[in-house]
Amino acid sequence: MKIILSTLFCIVLFSCNNAEDKKSDASTSSSEKTPTASSLKKETDTKGGALTQNGNYTSLFERKKDNCDFITAEGLAKSIDVPLSSIKKDENSCNYYFLEANGNKTRFYFTVESWGNKTILKEIATAKENAEAFGEDSKLSQYRMSETDDTYLSMHQNRMIRILNENSQNVIIIFYFITTSPTQKNIAQKDMARKHSYAIANYILTTHKQAL
């Protein structure tokens, strides 16, 4: 009788342990397959899916081509961290000039183009492909995520930065042109102008972002 009871006890114990092991394995497997919020965002971005919008930019993008009041001399100076006295604006235009003490001059020209949402999405996809083909820091074409994490900043031919939002019909373009003093190398100045343009684009998005 003791032998029978002992045998039954072992069978019950084995069955319980086996059930717990399976439960544990299932829990682990489920945990491994459940993506985190950050991994979901990265996966969505990689697959070209729509980015989560962190703000409303309707008032920024819905405007006419010659309406560039989204940037001011004060805002431009603040965005690239230079004295306001070094920024000059052409009256009644969208041209701003950054004048350096060494004689270098950078002209920033702002414009709004009506591309339509389909073209904007296509340009975002092309920018991603170019980044893979030429490298992230290519001087031909590159793109960055905005500091607001919901808009693309696409550089083209090292002369312009496009602000591309997936929900917009319009694109904001920042052209940059340099005039270099004879003692300076224009490659370094062009690199700085591009860096400044990214900073300006982020400033524009951040300061015009409204609650959803």
C-alpha cells in the first residue's frame, strides 16, 4: 500500500511540475514576442509606416508660398545661437543673411511649396533609400528625424533642407547659399550652413507645435 501511495504521489508531483514549466515557457515566449513602445516606433519607422504625430502643425504648413512669417530675425539668431546683430533681413522677402566677422555670409531663403501628400510621402521614402545607398552623412542626399520625432528633415544636394510632415500637403524648404571670404574654405562654411539649416528647421517645428 505504501508503495502504491508513493508512486501516485510522484506522478502527481511530476504532473504539477510539468504544468508549471509549460506555463513558465509560455510566459517567457509571450514576453519575448511582445515589442516595447520604442521597438514598435522603430519598426514602424523602418517599414515606412506613419509616424505618431506629437503635435498639430496645421498653422505652420497651411500657408501661401511667400508667407514665411514662421521665422523672424530674432528666431533665426536664437536657433543658430548667434547675436541678433549678425542677422539681416531683406525687407518684404523671405531672405535672411547671417553675417560673420571674418567676412563670410550665409543667405537663408525660406519658401513653402504645394507638393501634395502623395509626393511628400514619396520624397520621404526616397530620402530613406538614398541614406541607405549613399550613407547617412552623404552630401548628395540625407534625412534626419526632427527633434519633435514626428517630421522628416531631408537635405538635398547640400543646398537645401526640406521639412516633410506625413500629414501635410505642403513642404517648407530652407535654401542656404554661402559667400566666402578669400581666406576661408567654403567646404567648412557649407557644412556649417547645412548644420544651421537643420537647427532652424527644428526651431520652426518646436515653436509652432500646437497641442493635438
